[in-house]
Amino acid sequence: MAAAPVRQRSGTGGSRPQIPPCYYEGYLEKRGPKEKASRRLWTSLRGNSLYFFNNTKDSQYVEKLDLNGFVSLKDDCSRDRNLEAARLILRMKDGEIKLTAPNLESRELWKGFLYSVIDLNVPSCLTLLPGQLQMLKEVVDKERSRRRIRTPTRAPPSPLSVPLVGEIPACFRPVSRTEAETLLERHPDCGNMLLRPGRDGCSLAVTTRQDLNGSVFRHYRVTQRDQGGYVIDVENPIPCATLHDVIDALVEKTAGTLQPFLLEEPYEENITYVSANDENGERILHTAPTSPLPKAPALPPKQERWSSPLTRSPAPDRRILTSSVPASPTNPMRRLILSPSPLAHTLNEELKMKLEKRRASQE
């Protein structure tokens, strides 16, 4: 394959002495989104960028790829003319780049170094030897130091510097990519999909885990749109009105295979407190009593305002006495009989006695 012409770069000049130190390098076949054929280039991971050279002896690179636009990295299972070759797809914001490593081991190493530089964490989803994992840890430490030196006054970005629209789903966790993978792997019964902050602090990401002869992790970028809502940033972007719709869309697209990660965190069943011993000053953890507090004694019933402890005298008998006096409206005796007063009662008795005497004398 013919060598590509060397392109001079302004600023850096394209020379190796002016670029960051190398973390990993080797031959890769590269095909960009606008390229029709692959090119075999010596690829060098330096800092947070990939530098491509025509061969190992060149002092000037022909292309530079800044990994700040990283979206995802996945294996390409399509066959290559070289049966030992192993392909992978590096997806950036401006398109996909297809890379081909000489073999499977080389591909795993490239993925390990790329993830380490991008996330500043050693990935746990790859099959690597202890010595190779130690190499990745050293790269993470070097890259962190390099970035601190370059931007000493810059504060680290917040986990989420963009206000979210609507309610946050219960499967949201403020964790990094590596921490998300660890959570999903440790608690497989709690779900296999969680929402987390993106690496740049201005976006979100969905991390999923499935079992295919081991854990298989996938990460999907979720960006907030200027006109409102969100979009799942895949090959055919999926617009969503809210974050709940983002989760529902992934559940629907996978026919329920992906389920939100809901970790039930334990709560205390008793109230505890720490107090010091009066004798030796030792601090001891105590459990508060669980019996209900005693109720306050009930107050005596209130007495009426004008009530008296003395027994009231019975009410006078106000029954109307019957009499044989004719019920004439003009009869004055009628008014006396109908009167309920005690005086009327006495008069009635006297009159009754006189009438009885008069009747007795007439007989």
C-alpha cells in the first residue's frame, strides 16, 4: 500500500519532540468516515490523542486524532482477509473510525490503553494479565499528572454542570464509567442498566451490562438538546422528551432485556446514639428503647360554670289538677286551676273542701 503524503501541521509542526510522551504504540489499519480504503499506519497514543505516522522512522505525523470527542469503543466482528486480525470501531462525535489490530491480544491492549486515558481509570471489563493491568495503572497516574501540570488552576468539572429537565429516574447514579460497571457486576439481580453523569460534565451516559460468556458492558451517550429534551446519541439518534423516556426507549428497543438498576439500600431498624460513660469516659453505642412513650394522664372533666356541688331540690310538681268546676271561659276558677303556681294549688284545695261541705249540708 502506497504511503500517504506527509502533511505539515501548524502550531505543533507535526514533530515527535513537541508532542506528549508515548503510552502505547504499534501498527494499526485505519479507515476514517470519509476514507474508502484502510491505511496501515504506525499509531502512537500520546497524552489524550492518537498520532499516526507512515512508519516507525518518521519524525512527523500525518494525522492526529483528539480523543476529547470520544463516544464509544466496540469490537467489530466482521471478518478480515487476515484471519488473525481483530477489528474495532472507535466512534467519535464527528463519525466512526475503523481500526484493525494484528490480533486479539493487541486489540485488547489498545482498548485498555484507550479507556485508561479517556476515563482516567483502569477498565475492569477487559481480559488482561496482571502485568498489563499494572501498565494501565501507571498510564492513568502519568496522564493525571500531565493534565494537572497543563491546567494547574482549572477546577475539575462537576459531575453534572447542566440542569436536568424533569424528574430524574431512580436508576441514576453519580458514578464514573468504571464504578458503574462495578455496580452492575456486583448486583446483577438489581438490574442491568443505569444512568450516570458523562465524562465531560455536560452530558449523561447509560451503562449496560449483559452476560455473554462473561460480562459485556456498553455505554451510550445521552445529550441534552437546545430545544428541550434529550437524545440517545447512537447511529440513528433517538429523541426523548425526558430522562424517563430515555430509559423506557432502551427497555423497549431491547424487548425488555435491559432493565433499570434499582439498588435497595438498607435502612436502620432501631434508633442508636453514642454517649460517654460518666466513670471512665468511654464512649458507647446505645440503642434507644422501642417501647412507646407513656401517655400523659387524662385531665378531669370540666364542670359547668354555674354548677354547684349541692344536690338540687326536685322541681315542683307542675301537673294540672283535675276539678269538677265547669270549663267555662268566663269562670274565674278556670284561670286558677290552669295556673301552675303553688298558690293556685292551695286555693284549689280550699275550694274543693268548701264545695264538698256545701254538698253535704244540702243533702
